[in-house]
Amino acid sequence: MSSPIRVTVWGENYHEHSERDREGMAQRYPDGMHGAIAAGLSELLGDAVSVRTATQDQLEHGLTADVLDNTDVLTWWGHATHAGVSDEVVDRVHQRVLGGMGLLVLHSGHFSKIFIKLMGTTCSLSWRNSADAELVWTVSPSHPIAAGVPQPIVVTEQEMYGEFFDIPEPDELVFVSGFSGGEVFRSGCCWRRGRGKVFYFSPGDQEYPVYHHPDIKRVLANGVQWAAPTSADFAPPAVRNEPGPLLAGRLSGPEVSA
Amino acid sequence: MSSPIRVTVWGENYHEHSERDREGMAQRYPDGMHGAIAAGLSELLGDAVSVRTATQDQLEHGLTADVLDNTDVLTWWGHATHAGVSDEVVDRVHQRVLGGMGLLVLHSGHFSKIFIKLMGTTCSLSWRNSADAELVWTVSPSHPIAAGVPQPIVVTEQEMYGEFFDIPEPDELVFVSGFSGGEVFRSGCCWRRGRGKVFYFSPGDQEYPVYHHPDIKRVLANGVQWAAPTSADFAPPAVRNEPGPLLAGRLSGPEVSA
Amino acid sequence: MSSPIRVTVWGENYHEHSERDREGMAQRYPDGMHGAIAAGLSELLGDAVSVRTATQDQLEHGLTADVLDNTDVLTWWGHATHAGVSDEVVDRVHQRVLGGMGLLVLHSGHFSKIFIKLMGTTCSLSWRNSADAELVWTVSPSHPIAAGVPQPIVVTEQEMYGEFFDIPEPDELVFVSGFSGGEVFRSGCCWRRGRGKVFYFSPGDQEYPVYHHPDIKRVLANGVQWAAPTSADFAPPAVRNEPGPLLAGRLSGPEVSA
Amino acid sequence: MSSPIRVTVWGENYHEHSERDREGMAQRYPDGMHGAIAAGLSELLGDAVSVRTATQDQLEHGLTADVLDNTDVLTWWGHATHAGVSDEVVDRVHQRVLGGMGLLVLHSGHFSKIFIKLMGTTCSLSWRNSADAELVWTVSPSHPIAAGVPQPIVVTEQEMYGEFFDIPEPDELVFVSGFSGGEVFRSGCCWRRGRGKVFYFSPGDQEYPVYHHPDIKRVLANGVQWAAPTSADFAPPAVRNEPGPLLAGRLSGPEVSA
């Protein structure tokens, strides 16, 4: 597809305004986490993308039918207010993914309604917020999402996410992280669902400036390109009553007469 | 585990009583489809299993907390009344699967609430009911579910189920069926979800006596053994706040000082 | 990569000259099978590729170090003279694949030395040459190799290849074929090996004009684009003695003192 | 299968006798590493297995046709003298694996001829021998090989093996290790090849007493049970000329007349 990939960067936009976090967030992310993520994509992908943002506090969480109808890839960062996302919007996003939209689920988005609905599991994990170092190792060097990133990506401070991560076995496992506490985590995972693609990438806690890290920005940019749809038709798979056989077959031969 | 696998065979038990189907069903399945499936498992697995049945028309669809607490493997056949299964029971079954219970989803159970919830996709497919022959080919000969079945299993008459089958890519693909109309179908698929295992097996329309077929009975018996839990603990994975690191690590060396 | 993908289409070029086949081949493939495959790629991909051919009867089978050093994607069709391919050339191709070159293995190439070496299995299958119809069904509709092909691709006459196909489970299964004889076959399979990608696609027996089929040409063009390397560095993975740890860790806490 | 699993524990038996290592080996492994591994299997599996050992210095490396004909599962530890293993024996083991024999490849066996032949890749990795702590995390808790092991297994001192590990993507990824240096490694990996099963497990350097660790012994015992064949027939898959179709099919309908 030669036209730009239409990306919507969705942000919970809670920590940016909460009493506890707003000061630190303003320093790390003056335009919000969604603003930083959007800026990173535009910086790295230029004319290849057309990026907008949407946040949970907007009408219909900023994900109206019209917005989704014009979104090729959606990125999702949420944490504190997953339960406040309306089921109707979740269903709408779910249908769009099954129809072909790419979805990047980021960090604490592992517990979002949309990710749990797509995975079918609890999506639970182990965690500890103690400013661990995180090393992000590539285990699939020919994967397009790993193109141009060092081995390993070094994130000097980050919340620890550890196994067991209760997800379906990834269709493609791209990154595995190690933490200074000794934990490991499948931190970059791909799945296909319906006609759409899903990429989960774990680095990105709100208390650390991870989305300004050049290698992390590269991974997100690669992820958007990988997840972009290959078709302009966004109809989810549907049941189909086949009118008639293409082959006029019948059992032949004595060996199957029983 | 040396004690018997506790199997609950769940049946929708609708066609058995519907005006349109009851006569044919009484001939093909005098004890109901669930009765036939249960009898096949007991016949082939003997003392290795303890089999009971449950049906949708029972209180809580026969799947009370007590029944599920004593079920290692659940088999699920439904078709006409998926929507009538209560969400509460579906959630209960879902939690039990994530905790380790095996689940065999049969034929039109592809559209059951529990299967869709576990898969995260539409689970739609193509179909045609024209008494096609179905040949069930093994594509994973070392898989325990394929043990002792011929190449191919020949089902002389069966509803056609064809691709595209909208499921997550199976963790283990065991069988692929070909139909006399030229269609193909991933008819034997395994997934791991949480601590539990799921096996989908498609042959088994109510209008054909498929569950009396010796090779089909063998597949179901193998499936029960494969899906049986490896632990007596049925707690689903849960989020865990790690109290402290096992390793006292810190970044070392100048190359990561940035 | 904005520069053209450098494709080398390799042909055994035996049937084109054998007494038994040369007349029919001249009608179906006046420029050889390799010529037809190369023409199809150029027709569909235009400036995005730079295509040349090489054949087994050439010096070093046309796959000198220089040719391979300038090949991004290699396609391989062989059948009657697999044993005549020198081990030295096979090792050279193998190293190039592990270094990042894409490889498309076509039809009877399943028994080529290079495919067996990359797969580690016998790569055996069932077959019958009786002009069966082959229907090629897409089972991964979001896969780039399936973009723009109908469901199913209809090949009116073709040799039958059937299961069990003794290959490692594909990393990505794109197509499954059904035949008029009732057989099925995993006909479009992807693997990653080292830093390279391998795509096997089965339609294409020399006795049928399959490589002129527009949908088959589309699959090959998609396959070349999918298999193209993401890096200009073609060094295979190599053992590496890590000089020192990135993290200065030690076991901490009494619980691990044992 | 109710009869005991016939296990052959194969050892290189080099470090046990080399001038540099023999003293330390005698302390850690007075009966050789193969002796310790064999003793662990017998201790944990009792009558369920019948265990013998074989070593590289024996005639035909102790792997005569007769020994292999009576082996259900082979475990392989080698390191310093991979090149000294004869290709004839490697081919014999390869055929037996494709025919259904289970194979456990241990630690430095990643560079053995048999593993490379089965994988098709370089099997290279990163390493550092600096007595790192290794934490072995389960990422597939329902997998039988993970039954009964703690989360994580703590190995207090061990050689570091790190990514990128150049292997085909595992069919089933069971364990991922983290090291005190920050590295990660896919340390427990399953593949199916032909009719056989392969399990690679990395903990086990000769300089540390890893095979006396109760959890490591448990993993090996689980691995043997998982890899055991499901059939008494050990013929590798072979090409098969199908005599005739099971279905007498032909293309039907105007839509395929083109």
C-alpha cells in the first residue's frame, strides 16, 4: 500500500492528570505518553504514516466508529482505569482488529479489556517496581520488528514484568527481556487474530521515560509497519454457507465401502 | 496421575428432543449424543477414566461449581442453543480451563460461547450439509492424539466444514480434513490456555452417526488423555507482586552507562 | 530497502532437454520453467526486483560465490537430478540462507539437498500423477503471501502431493491444498532459519503449465517479497564468547542460599 | 505403553579422562556425567524406565544398530570431541529419531552433529564461563516437562548460555533462563522431527555439579517421558506413490471452467 499507514495512538491519559503523578509525568511526558509515542512514530516513519492521538477521557474514548474506520493500526496504553473503558468501544475495536486493523498493546495494556478479549487468557504476570535494569534480547533476528535494534536494547530503569505471563503461545516471539533481579519476560510477542495482527511490547512504565529511548521508538515504528493491514477491506471473517462443491466427488474403491 | 481422569461429557441435548430431529436422533443416538460420546470413552479407556454426562437443560446446565470442581476434562457439544448458555456458567468453565481443566470442543461447538471466549476470534467457518465424504488426515504422526488411527480416517457421510476457519493458529495441528467437494479444514487443533489444554475436533454432525465410528472414538479417547491436567491444583494464573529480586543486580561497565 | 530485490531463479533444466519430456516442455515452457518463473516475477513486481536465472548445467550450477553474494532471494526448482547437485554448492547456499537470503523451494524441490539440509527431516510425502484438480486454500488470510489471491486458487490439473509431508511444523502455515482424490497437503509453508526465511510452495509439476497461472504467479511474487532480507549484512549467526556481563548480579536472599 | 521406556544415556566421556579436568570430574561425577544422569533417571522413574549408558570411546560409540534398535529415548551430552563422532553413527541416530525415538540434547550438545543435522541451523549461541547464577523460568506451566518443578529453578553456579541461540523456533518453548549477567536463553525447547521428538535442555556444564540438582533431575525425567515414542514401529516417514484416489472427484460447476 503506497498511501500512509493511518495510526491512532490511544492513551489512557490518567497518570498525566492524577494528583500523585502529574508533576513527574509533566517532566517526563509534557505532551502525555500518547503524545510522546505519536511523536516517535512520526519522527521515524515520516510520510509513511499519518498519526493522530485519542484518549480515554474523550467522547467514546476518542474511538468513534468514524475514527476506527480510518485507522489502520491502533496503539494502546492503559493502566489504572481499564475497567472504565466501555464494553461497546472494546467490541468495536475487537471487530476492527478481526477485520484487519493492526493493534500494538503496550506495557500495562496487558490487562486491558481488548487484550484479554483477544487472548482469551488472564494475561496476568509477575511485577515489581524497583527501577530494575531491563535488557531486551532479540530471539528472532530476521523478524522485521527487530530490524535496526541493538542486541540487547538496554533500558536502564524500568518496572519489572516477569514470567509466568499468561498469554497464548505467541505466533512469533521476537524479544525476551532479562531484568537485574533475575527475572525473564517474553516482552515482544506477535499474534494473528482474524484478519488482523497484534503485537505486545512490554517496556514502557509511566514512571520512566522509556518512550523517549531511541531503540524503543524504533521497535514501535517497526511494529506499526509489521501490523499494517495488507488489504483495504476490513470485514471480519464470517460464517459462509457454501452453495455447492467445487469438486463433484464421491467415495471410490472397495477399500472404503465399509 | 494414577487415579482415573474425571470426565464430564456435556451435551446441548436439543436435537434429541426437537420435533424436527427427534426421530432420527433416537435411531442414531438412543442415549443422546452425550450418551454415545460417554460410552465411547468408557469403552476405550476403561478404568483410566470416570465418566459422567451433563446437559444444557439441567440446573446450571449441569455444570455447577461442584461438578466442575470434580472435572479434569470436559467435552462440549452444542449447536442450536449456544445463546441460551448462561454467561455465568461460561465464566466458570473458562476459569476452570485456565486453572488446568482439559476441554474438548466438538464440531458445531466452534460457535459456543466458551470456545469463542478462549480463542478471541469469530471462530467462523464455511459449511455445507450435503453428506460429503470426509477424510481426516494426520499431519503430526508423533502426536499422542493421532496414536492408533488410520491414515486417513474415512467418514463416509458428514457435514462439510471448510476454511477459512477463524481461529488462532493452533499450537499443535494434528488433523487436516479433505472433503469430497474439494474443501479442506483444520479439523484437529490443540491450544494451551492458562494452565489448561484445549482440543477442537470437527467431525460430529448430529445428522450422521459419527460418534459411533471406531476411529473417531479413538481420537476422542486420545484427546481426553492428552488434555488431562498434570497437577491437582486448579488455580488459574494470577498477578503476583514479587517481593524482591532473586538476584541483586546492577548495570555494570561503561558500555551501558548511557 | 528501497533498492530492487535481487532474485536468482534456479532451474534444474533437465526435463527441458530430456528425450521423454522435451517436446511437451517446449510447448508449456519455451523458455524453460526457470524462464517462466522469472518472467512472472518481473511481470508482477517490475522495478521492485532484479531477476536473473541460473541452471544446474552451468558452471558451479550457476551459483558461484559471486552470484550468491548478489542474491537476496533464491528460488529453487529441481526434480530428477537432485543427487547431481554438488555438496559444495549446497553448503554455500545453506550458509547464505542462514545469513539472511530468502529461499523459495518449489514443488519437487522438497527432495532437494538444500531443503532437506534446512529442514532436518526426510521431506517425504505421498504423490500420484493423475491430473487431479488442486484447490489451494488460504488458512492465514492476513499473511502477506496470501495477499490478492482468491479463495481457493483453482489449479485444474496438477500432480497430487499428499500428507504425511515430513517437514518440521511450519512457523507460518499459509496454504492447505485439497485434491480431487480426497488428499490434503500443507502446500504453502514458511520457516525462519538462522537470519533467513524459507517458503515452500507445492503447485508446479513440470507436466502442467502451472507457472503460467496468474494466481500462482502472484503467490511466488508475494513469496519473494516476504522472503527478502531486512538487512544488508549476510553473516550467519556465529558463536560468541561474551567478554563480560552487562549486569553485575549475584544471588541474594536466604531463599536461594541452598 | 506399559513396558519400561528403554533409555540410553550417551556421554562423550572426555572431560572425565582429560588431564586438565579429570580430578574435578572425579569429585563432581565419580561415575561420569553419563553415570550421574542415568542414576537420576532411575531414581526418579524407577520401573518406568530401563536405563543403560553408552560412551563415545566405545565401539561405534556404543550406538550399534542393536543398541539403537532397543532404545526408545536417547540422551546426548558432548562437548570437546563432537568432530570425532562418525557420520555413520550420526546418520543411524538421525534415522532412529525420524522413526520415533526420543532425543534429549543436553547443554554443549547444541553443537553436536546430530543436533545440527536435525535443526538445519548453526545452533550457535553466546556463552561465558564465569560461574553465573542461572534461574530457569517456566513459560508453559501446563507442559508435562514442567510438572513438579519450582518457579524458578535456581542453579547457583553455571556456565552462561545466551541469545541469540540459532535454532528453529521451538514447537513448544518450556523454559527460559535468566543469568546474573543479564543474559537470557531459551533453555528448554521441544521439536517434533519425523515421527520423533527432540528436547533440548541447556543447564549442565561439566564444571558444575548440575546433574545432581534435584530439579534438574526432575526435568530430565519429565523429558524422557515426554519424548517416549507412542508406537512400537520405528520406520521413518517415506515417500509413497498412492495407487489411486479415495475419492473419485472432478471439477464441477461453471465457476471453475476457466
